[in-house]
Amino acid sequence: MEFLVLKDSKEVAVKAADIIEEIMRSKNEKGEEIYLGLATGSSPLKLYEELIRRHREEGLDFSNVTTVNLDEYVGLSESHSQSYRYYMRENLFNEIEIPINKVYLPKGNADNPEEEARRYEKLVDELPVRDIQILGIGVNGHIAFNEPENPLSSVTHVVNLTKETVEANSRFFNNVDEVPKTAITMGLKQIFRSKHIVLIATGNTKSEVVSKFMDNYITTDNPSSFLKLHPKVTIITDEKAGKGLKVND
Ligand code: GLP
């Protein structure tokens, strides 16, 4: 596992964009399709801004890109301003001119969420291994919406969000009651089906959970701890989130 502790969230975004750009340029040269695993939440916002800037100003070409998202709230339609599909459209897809048939997310308003989870698992399974998977991390150690629980489901599933997550995400809604209490999330099996996992964490609220990467334990109480088992993980933090890592000394 590689740790990079950078000055601030802007530097974190630039570094993550560099990693994505490198793989995109090399595959674009060969005319190969690029599979990007994408995340939502506040952590990747500056990264998406940077990718859009490079697309507009430097010609970073997204025409060979297919994107696969991690999760979606149950019950929110794609026109709901807090659905993850809406978020992706607003914060990335509309700006990089990616065709709608090359972006994948679970359907939040599917009639049968359990069935939708199975459909998404199969769909992602049939896609090639992603070149990069971008991840944020919840303050409770969740990745995507894999909440601390025992047992953890390995495959795409419907999850009951913890009180902590509902409260943390209520900042995006008018009030806590509006936050969906369930979501469809990829399990660790699909998250691991990526050649390179890049986890972004910024701000003081993430320092405690980030410092837990320094212990040697893997536990379902902290789903992110399983990342220690993946062969290529880069954790990029700003100084605030990375203060417990002390890796640049
Ligand atoms: C959300 C998402 C995760 C995200 C995490 C952290 O609920 N499901 O994919 O990484 O929680 O969010 P943020 O980046 O806003 O701190």
C-alpha cells in the first residue's frame, strides 16, 4: 500500500488526476477502452473539476472511457438532486461529453432493489476489470456503502445505512429525515476487481479512520481495512487527514 500525504485537497486532486491521466493517455494511444471506477461524496469533487479542466484546456480525451459507479441511494430517481447519478452528471459526465450508454450506476428507484443489486453485480462482473477505482472513505471506515457490520456481504447488495452515515450525509439534504436509509452498493469483491485502487481522504474528520491503515488488522468493523489485501492501493490524503500516517518523514 502506498501512502501519499500532500499539502491540501487541491494537491490531492491533482495527484489523483495525474494517475488517471497517465493510464488514459497510454490506453488512448493504443486505442483501448479505459474502465474507470468512480465514487461520489465530497472527496472526489476537486478531482472531477481537475479532470474537466484537463479535458477542456489540455484535450484529455474521454471518448474511450467507460465509467462504473460504486453505489446509489435506494428510492431516489435519477432526477433527484441527491441521487448519485445526478451528482455524476452535474460534476463530471455533462462536462466531459461521455455518452450515457457508457456510464453505469445502480438504479436507485428500481421496483425491486434486491433484484437491481443482483443485476448490477452481474453487469459489472461482465465488464473488464477496471483500470482504476477511485474511493472515498466514511468516518466509520465504510467504502462505497459497505458499512461496518458482521458479516459483510461480498457482492452488490442492499444495505441499511448506519445512523452515523445518515447523519454524516444529511449535510447534503434539507434535513436528516430526507436521507435515504438504504442504498445499493458494490461489495468488496467488485471493488477489488480493479487494477489500481486510489483512495482519497481529506480534512480533519478523516484523520482517525485514515490512521487505522497503520495497524495490521483487518476487521468487518472497518471495511476499509480489507484494502490491505489488494495488491495495488494508493492512499492520497491532505495533511489534515494524513496527520496520523507520518509517512513523509
Ligand atoms: C458516502 C459514499 C462513499 C463516500 C463516503 C465519504 O456516503 N457512499 O462512497 O466515499 O460516504 O463521503 P465524503 O467524501 O463526502 O466524505
